[in-house]
Amino acid sequence: QCLQKKIVEYFDGD
Amino acid sequence: MLELRLVQGSLLKKVLESIKDLVNDANFDCSSSGFSLQAMDSSHVALVALLLRSEGFEHYRCDRNMSMGMNLGNMSKMLRCAGNDDIITIKADDGSDTVTFMFESPTQDKISDFEMKLMDIDSEHLGIPEAEYQSIVTMPSAEFARICKDLSGIGDTVVISVTKEGVKFSTRGDIGTANIVCRQNTTVDKPEEATVINMSEPVSLTFALRYMNSFTKATTLSNTVTISLSSELPVVVEYKIAEMGYIRFYLAPKIEE
């Protein structure tokens, strides 16, 4: 089973 | 005051068609450098970044930075009323809660204007760091779209693996498995038909095909697509928009638990 990562885990908010 | 005149109005129509199913509402940011957008899908798994540089517009007036919240479904409904050869002008007054799209036929015998309500969108702007990608693949956009469509009939995810030999797209599902390998091929008649692999390190990542298929709606914007992969980063699927800019889709990978 694969876990779907989220964009916010890689890019920070300004 | 904002007034942007785009002679090749079909570009804006195509941009909207390529993102409206991925993102519902988004802020379009307008500054002296260009017209841009950054938005995530509702699941926060994918992000779209659009840039149309000011130099690409025949007339570009943006007195002060503006952020205009738009429902992309509604914007698309309005832009669909523009002919493919029409010139599109986007107009907004400072502080106004509406934006106007004006369409002019090439012969100037039909001029339409559509006023759309703007909305307040509280969206987070993410900082996308400059990164060196381990593998960068440039290939014909139609070929990439075909692969994503074909594989989605078999499985839900695609494993993209890049080696010196080529790029492999693999899937597996209840009915079986599929592997498609595209080799580097630079000896083609037209540069847009080439598959070019720039690899510093081999990389293999898994992605949801549903999103990849959604990104390929931008295929009409460019003959080629560039796929940038690194093991610690979301993939970037980039379509260049003529001389004007780009649309980039970022997709977070699926990781083995």
C-alpha cells in the first residue's frame, strides 16, 4: 500500500 | 487599473481548459512582470503554477499589483464564448469586485464583453524552491498523454523510472501489468519529436495516474513536455506556453509505507 504525500510536506508557505 | 490584451486569445482558453478540473477557485496575481497563478487541488496533492509574462501581451497595463479571485469553472464558461481566433482583453478597475473579458474577432466585426464577479479566496502561497533535479525528461507532449491514458486503463498509479537507457512508465492492476520504455531519441527530423534525457542520478517514483491524466489536458499548449524528477521532491510536469511563459504542475509522490 502506498501513502499519498501532500505538496505542503515539500513546499513551505510564504 | 488593469488592462491586458492578448492577441492569441486561444492560449488563455487552453490554459483554463487545462486547469479548471484540477482547481476550483484561484487567485490570479497581476504585477508589472506578468499574469500568474498558483493553486493547489482540493486534496493538496497537486499544485499548478502558471506564468504569462507581460512581454507576451500586445498591451499590458497593471498600475498596481492585484490579486483577483476567480472561480475557474465560471471563468472557463466565459472564455468558451471567445472564438479561437479572437483577441482577448482582461480589464479590471482598482478595488472592483468584477473583471471584464472582452473578445474581438480578428476582423473587428464582433466585439463582446463579459463581466464576471470576483471572489475572496483565502489561499496559501507556497514558496517553491529552486532545485537541481536528478532526472529531466523532455518528450513529445502527445506521447506522454497517450502513455498516461493507456496506463490508466490498467492501473491507478504509474512508476516513472529514469536510467541512462531511457524513461520507463510502469503500472500494475487487477488485470495485469504494463511497462512502456521511451529511449532517448535525438536523431529525429523535428526537435519537438525528440525524447531527451538529462540524468545526473537514476530515479524512480510513483504517482497517481488520475492527476497525471489531468495535467495532460495542457497538451494543446505545447508540442513538448518536460518531466523533472528528484527522489525528495514532487515531480514537475511543465508545458511551455509559446514565447509567453509556462504552466507547471507539481505532484507529490506516493511513498511505500
